[in-house]
Amino acid sequence: MKIKRITGGMLPVNCYLLTDDATGETAVIDPGFFSPELADAIWQAGSKNIKAILLTHGHFDHTGGLAQVHRMTGAKIYIGREDAAFLHDPALSLSSMLSAAPQPVITPDVLISEGDSIPLGGLSIRALHTPGHTAGSYCYLVGDALFSGDTLFQQSCGRTDFPTGDSAAMARSLRRLADLPGNLQVYPGHEGETTLDMERRFNPYMQNN
């Protein structure tokens, strides 16, 4: 399993390319922007090897490059069913707050639910429903890697004051992540990578749950 992080966009967001070693099949996680670096990474992976575009939630800073990546690869788009409306509603996606450009309407291919398994070559990606930042926020667990979107950050967590946000739900989601077994490597939607043990010990939002 290989993981490549590319950071970009108006509100710098982490986009990840997750690749199965055996087959070369690749998933793009949270393409919040489209840049020469991201395009080059897709070409290096092989655009036909990109099998899935996984969204942790529907905010514009995580979906801004979705249309271009989909056009380039034809990969299936996955999003939590609770956030599906974000892909055509600029008030929900927050794109209306920061951009005058119209939000493209995008139809997802797969609406995911808690516990769904997404195949990627020899890998199996498990969808964990972690509402709080949005009602349809999901984390993706594969091997010892957790892609946490805007649910869990290094010593912090996502905001809950946007549409469909819920602070009580966020507390429950953080407790759920804290209770996962093992010291997972955490790949968040913003800022640096961390580990679950580090967050259990030092993240005040986890310690309060």
C-alpha cells in the first residue's frame, strides 16, 4: 500500500492518492483542488488505474477538483449518503461563501453508509460514519491507515457550526475513533499527519470524551 499526499487549494487541503501495490489500482481521496502536481500524480499512477474518488464530506474545499479528476479518470465518485446534496447545493457546500463562480452539479456514483467496504485491488477500504463536522462525514480505514477528513486533526477536530454540524455527534465520533484498536496512522484533511496514540494522549477534544 502506498500513500501520496498533495496539498493545495484556497484553504490548503490534503488530497491523498492511495495505491494497492499488487495491482496499481488507486483511489483519490478528497480532491479539493486541481493542480499540475495532482494531474502529474494521476498520470504517473495511470489515469485508468484510478478506480475511486472518495470524499470524506461535501464541503467545497474537499470537492473543488472533483469534476476535473472525474473527467480525467472516469473513476467512481463515493460520498456519504447524508452529504449527497452538498454536491449540488452551494449553501451546504459553503462554496457560496467564498466564491462567486457557480458550483458544478456533480452526481455521485455510490452513496456510502456505515460499514461499507470499498474494494481497491487487494485492499478493502472500510467506511466509518463519523458525523459532527457534517451529517455525512466519513473516515476511511484501510490497513493501519485512517483518512480522517475534517473529523480528526492533529490535536484538534473539525468545526461543528456549519450546516448539519453537530457538536454532540462530533464528541461521539471522536470517542469512536479513540476506541479503534491499534496505533493507526492518521491522514487528516488539513495540516500534518499524526497517529491515533498521539491524539489519544494529547488531543483535548479526544480527552474530553
